[in-house]
Amino acid sequence: MTSLRLFLSLWVLALSAHTAAAASAELGHAQPKEKLPVSVFSGDSAIRHAQISPDGSYLAVIFRDDGEEKLAVLRTETKEIVSSFFVKGRNRSVGDVTWVSNERLVYGTRESTPWDNTPYDLGELIGVNVDASKHKFLLGYQSGNSWSGSHLRQKKNDYGNHAIIHTLPDDDEHILIAFYPWRVKNRMWVTDQDALPIVYRLNVLTAKKKQVGKLPMPLARAVADTRGQVRFSIALDENNETVIHYRNRADEEWLLFALSNFEGTDLVPIGFNDGDDGVYFTAYVNEGTRAVYRLSFENRGIEKIFHNEAVDPSGLIFDDEGRRLVGVKTSQGLPEYHYLDDRSPIVALHRALDLVFENSDVVITSSTRDRERSLVRIYSDKNPGDYFLYSQQSKSLDFLFSYKEGIPVEAMATTRAMTFAARDGLALHGYLTLPQNQSENLALVVLPHGGPHHVRDSWGFDSQVQMLAHYGYAVLQLNFRGSGGFGQSFAEAGEGNWGASMQDDLTDATLALIEQGIADPEKICIYGSSYGGYAALMGVVREPQLYQCAIGSMGVYDLPMMFEKGDIPESSGGIAYLKKTLGTDVELQKQRSPAFNAEKIKANVLLIHGKADRRVPISQAKAMKSALDRVGKDYQWLQIDAGGHGYFDDENREILYRQVLQFLEQNIGASRKAPVHEYSSAKN
């Protein structure tokens, strides 16, 4: 793109963006005079998915209508709804959606239950035309059936989950999938941890499928070349070490893949380049961060395409239907993009949008095959996201819809990147969100993320963070050691350090904010979910004078119990994970368990847990509750009866958010009321 053409593009984009912003303001994005209701932050998103068809004629959109998710097909030109439908059955909803051709798409299904509102993948795959015709089960326990008639007669069963490997763009009738069989355990269907995944060529019109091979290890992920030939398999062994298999052609035997005299470790293939004569992959460099490489099959030559020594790649931009890597995203603090090919139309578009939408991140979610039209999502720390349609020919950018309605962007708080030094000198990166027009002597909520390994906090819109800031609290999100995204040695520094150096990192960052005058030392609360719940309670065990209160949500409080209850110890990989991260010394585990140290807690405590949590069973919260009872320590308790590991119902989220705000107000808010011993239960 020439400089003049780029300038003209930016000018048109700026005008279009201004028009969209004005339209958004007319819809009620004005600055409110009073505090927004909690429901604004706890409510579900209006749009969960949007994708343009291969030829650009249609948009597939998953939207929420009267509390129910539906899938709609819209005509791109007019935004007219061509068809709209939902998954039949109570508590069932649409899963992932994929375009197969210009006229046909496929989608999965999810289901929750009255006792657990977590949506679980049912393993089904359904095909449908844009006009809602030829609606047919393709895979799953109802595969082979159609919608006709009042009753679906079961013809064929496929008990298992699937993953789409390749959509085979030159074949409108077939896709390539990997199928992961289930087995019965304790009268329930669960994924068979020992079964080899089956690769099928599936007809999206008739539901007929042909087995074309198997992957060499259980639960393996397949990588196909641009023609749809499965040539790489990525799996984890019993020790959670990555195992890569490779073959030159789909009819050959699988061989272990390794590169001699290569500097990197933990190699992971990404995808094939145009011509299938090479593959892109990432690997750790000298126990540091991940670099991106290209391997040539012809001469086994390896080219390092991109490497940032401070942070791993957090996103990739491909051109030519995913066949050429043209950009890399990093997120040490705020998102940064590193363009690899200035001649790429996708790079030109992304660069132009990035310049127009300042202080935002740009994601090109999908494009037509000819790259004439692209669907773009623009989001920021203050904006959950807006979808736009870009036309290459007219250089126009048309506003389509917002990801989450009712969020007044002007009332949201700024999230800025922060860097802290741990007591041992390790650099720690995180984010600080301050209430609008406030910067000193603030009540602070320390919000450690869950996971904790291979997971990190990133810049962007977070409903709960924005709610806390809107109600007057500064919020600290820290990527403590053990978090993902900052290299191998940083991640491994957290192994065996739950309740130790990982906890010290949170303490050090909090003390730094006090020293800088940002946080009031008399108004600090630590609040987290899952591992974050563990860190919250362990924080007030180890630092009884630092925090005035702690909120543990679906947290781990008894480390030895992790080896006995929940879904993690149900697999050999889960046991290996626990041994690696928690160690095998039971006495040390108890020393680092809040439930075995309740007498050290001086701060006020709120415990929140879902009764249906499978990852961290409510027995963890009850163990903490019993420990507090034994030492006569008051606390507040909120049990969410239909909650799993995460709260997926907006009504329950609102109850939870209100309880959190009430507890914070009692302890570090303006009134500082005395805590009460409270028992309550959210609705199903």
C-alpha cells in the first residue's frame, strides 16, 4: 500500500470511526451522574461470536435474546436476518460456529444443568444452511438425525468430543475432524484418557464420515498442512512433557519429531506456510521466552522469525488464508504489534486500524478468502469491544454491534501497566486500575489471578475490575512468578512455591503501592478466585498486618486434599501436575495451607464457593470454614448452589458482586462497619 493510499485509508477510517462513536453515544454512552447498578457489570454479553462467510455475503452471529443464546445469519449488505435458531432442549445453547462454505456452517452444542450452571460441551456437531434448511445432526449421540417430525429417531451414536482440524476450503461438503471417544465412569460419560483420537473426513450434508487415520497419542492435537493432510501431532505424556510426532504424508507412519543442534526447547508447531514446504513453530530459547521460527523441510534450515527476550508472543497475524505469518503480538504491558511483512494487505489494515483506534487493541477476527472484507473487533481497558466491518474496495469501516451493551465507556477506569521488583530482584509485570480522577491514598483490592501456572493477567476490559474501580477501589493485578507468558524460567520459578515466593511477589507489589502513596495501608483487601482464592487466604495467613480483609472464591485451602478430591487427580497428568507444583512433602503442604493455619488470620474473611464445583470441590471451602470455626474466627459465607468452577449465570454473578461490594465497604470502604457472621445462598 503506498503512503498516499495509506493516508486516504486512515482518513476514511477515522471518519467512519467517528460516526460509529457518535452513534454509540446516542445509544446511551453518556457519563452517568450516579453509580452504575451492579447488573451493568454482572450481565451477560450481548454478542459472543461473530464471523464472516468465505465470500462475505453473510455474517454468523451468536447473540443473546431474552436470556437465551441464539445463532443468527445476517446478510452482510443490509444486516437483514436471514435465519435465526437455537438449540432445542432445556439449558442447552450454541457452542462454537464455523463456516464450511459460502452457504453452509456447522456449530456445536453446550449444556448446563439445574444443579450446575457451567456450560459443558456435548460433543455434538450440527450442520445448517444459511436459510436454515438441511438442519442436521452430524456428530454426537443424535448424529444422522434431522429436525423433521416431532420426534428424533436415533440412527447412530458418536459418544465423544471433537475438534475441527481443517475446513478443506476446496471441498464444500467435507471437513476434517479429530474425534476423542468417551467411556463410562461412575455412571457418567468421561473422555477416555487411553483412547487414540480418530481422524475423520466428515460430510457436512449427509453426516457420513470416513476414518482417515488416528493420532499417535491420547488427547493429541492435530496440525494439518494447507491441503488438509494431518502431519503433526502434539500431545502431553504422563509427566506433562510435550511430545511431537510428524509424518511426510497422511498415509505414512508417525515418527517422533526432533531437531538436532537446535537452541530451543518445548517446540510447538503452529501451522504450515504456503506450499507446505515449511512449518512455523515456537520454542523456548535458553530457558527464556518463546521465539517464533520457520523450518524448511527441503534443507532442514531453521529461520528465527521473531524473538522478544522479555515476553512470549501472545498473538499471531496470518495472511493468505492462514498460510503466511505476517505479524506477532506481545503483551509485556499494553499490547504491541511487530509486523513482519509491510506488503501484506492484512498488515496494512491492522496498522491503519491501530493508528486510528488509539489506546485500543485491534483483532481481525475473520476475513473473506479474497481479503476484500474483514470483521474487526476493537476493544480496550474501558470498552468490552465493538465489531466493525471493513471493506478493502471502499476503504469503509462500518459499525455493526457491541460485544456488551450498557457499558458507558466514559465512566470506565484506565488500566495501566506496572513493573515491580520482587525482594530477590525478579522483575514482575502487572496492571493497576485506579478510580476515575483519583490517584493517592486509595483503598486497594489485590486481585491475584487463578491458574496459576501457564495463566496470566493481560490488558483489556474486565467487568469485575471495572466494577471495583467504579465503586472507588484501586485494583492490582500482578503476574507473579509461575504465571505464563514471561518465559520458561519465570514459569518454573513458581513450581513448588505456592504460599512461598509466589505469595511474596504479591506482598512486594502491594508494599510498593503503599510506598508510592497510591494505596492506603489501612485499607487493603486481597481477593481472588481458584488459585487466587488460595493466595487471598494465604496472604492473610502470612501477612496478618498487611491486609484488612480477604475474599476467597472457589479457592484451594487444603493442599493435601488436592491429591484426593476434584477432577485434577483423576488423570496421571493431573497427578504429575500436582507433584510438580505442590511437591510431595505433606507436612510442607500443610504449612502452606490456609486451612491448617487459621489461627494466624487476623483479617476479616469472606468465603464464596459453588456447590457444583468439580475442579475445586466445595469440601475445600468447608475445610476452611471448619478451621475458622475451631479457632473462633468470624467470617462471612456465600454458597452458590448451582455454581461450578466459575459463575456462568448472570443472576448469581450479581448476587456475588453485591456481596463482595458489601464486604469491601464494611472493611475498607467509607463506612468501615463491623463485619457480621452471615450465611446466605444464591439462587439456582
